[in-house]
Amino acid sequence: MAAVSAWGVDFRPSMLEGASCAFGVFDGVHEGHQYLIAKAVEGALAAGAPALAITFDRDPDELFAAGRLKKLMTNQVRLETLAATGVDAVLSIPFTADFAANSPDEFLELLFGRHTPGQLHVGADFRFGAKAQGTVEQLLQWGGPRGMEVAAHELLAEGAAPVTATRIRRLLEEGRVQEANALLTRPYSLQGTVVEGRGEGREFGFRTANLQVPVQMLAIGPGVYGAWATVEGRPYRAAVAVGVPPTFAEEAAANVEVHLIGFEGNIYGQPISVQFAEWLRPMRKFSSVEELKATVLGNIAYVRDEMPPFSF
């Protein structure tokens, strides 16, 4: 099975031999994923072996449930974040329909072949192979005779509920950013390229950087948020509207509008990253332009003068 590390180094099957591996999709690389990876690193140190994170080059749901998928990270950011967790390498397995159609045993043979890890750390609910038929029990049956120790970890819990990407997506959809950030252990962020917008913000006195973010990458729900935005490597406080403003629904060209506080300049065509701090208010239709201006300027004033800095 061909794979590459997150650093662009050609994958060698021998890298897997005896290694301590954490295996998963890892969307969000959240607190639960970090716990699993830490167990793999801990096992590697005890065994004097390399620690590897094994994942796919794309979320399997991009193939099987693309219409309803809401990703917490782009695939590239996911690999980069995994690379910063303390593992020695990140192996990104190409996920294709042909690969997904393999039986559980075929899946493992293709993945590992003769180069069996010493340890494989997975979540207790880990499934693999065609139609997700493979279970932890099958991992144990396959790995035992080959000398692979399988450690199936119960999901880390916070607030009496497991920490999962699904839980975080639900919190974001409801605008509960601070709770989601706590489970991610970092601010939820999204990236986009600035496009030309409607232009009325300039007339109202609050210019915005307009982003057209793919729906699949917009896990956060509609609303107005306090955030930080990174432009050309520098962070700015930002008031961010997510979703199509009802007042301008027929004219909307972007689904994320970012007012950068203290920024001056033309950034059309440039990428920016937005890190969300807190929910401010829902999107709503205003009865007049004056009411809209007063509300938006109030949001901007709060973000500029009162929004606390991130505590991460």
C-alpha cells in the first residue's frame, strides 16, 4: 500500500516494523485523538520503537457521505496537526473505493503486509474494511499470531460524554464555540481566499473580507462571532458573520464575512485563516439600514474592546 509521510518523505513499509501506531481518521485532532496518540507515543518510548500516526489522505465520508459531511479540518491541516503531536511520522494512506471494498483481513494485509507494527492503538469503536465490517476482535485475531499488540482504548470523556468529532460538530453547529474549542484544545478555525463581496460594508464604515468557504468545510453554524483572523502572518481581532445575511440574501456572494479590526489594505485573492472565539448573536433581518449599522458597529466595538484573548 503506497503512502507518504506528512513531511513528503517516501513511505517505506519497513517503517511500520515493530512501531507503535495510532490509527484513525483524526478529523479535528481533538482531545480524544490526542489521548490515543499519546498512548502510542508512550508505547513507543517503552519499546524503544518509532511512534507513527496512521490515517487516510481523505476522510472516508468524502467518498461515502459527501453530501452531509462537515469537516473540522482540511486534509492538509489535519496531516500538519498530526505531525505536531510528537509522533515520528504520519502515514497517509490513499483511500479509494477499491481499497475500501477489501474485506477486513485483506485490508490489514494490504496495509501492513509483512511489516507488522509492534503495537496498534485504536478507539474501542474502531471499524475497518468493506462496509466497516472489521472490529477490534478481528484486529486481535489478525495481529496476535503476528506479534502485534492491539490496544483498544475507551473514548476519552469530558462532561460525562465521549469526546468525538460528531460531538464537536454539533456544538459548532449550535454556535457553542467555547465548548467546542475546549474539546479541540485549540480554537476552531477555517481558511478561505478573499473574494469580491457586495461592497455595502465600505459605505457603512465597516469593510469586510469576504470568503466563499466550501459547505463541506463550514462546520460552524450561522451567526455572528468574535474571532481572530490571521492575514500575512499577523493576527487581527475580527467580527465574523457566518451564513448569508438575510438583509442581503439575494445579493450574497460569500458565506463568511470577516471585519478585520485595525487592518488597512487590499487582500483580494489572498488566503486568510479565522480562529473563532465566541458566539455573539444570530443572523437576522434588519428593519432598516440604520438598525443594521448600529448592531454591526456594536459587535465590532465589543470584539475590539472587550473580547478576552484566547486562553489556549
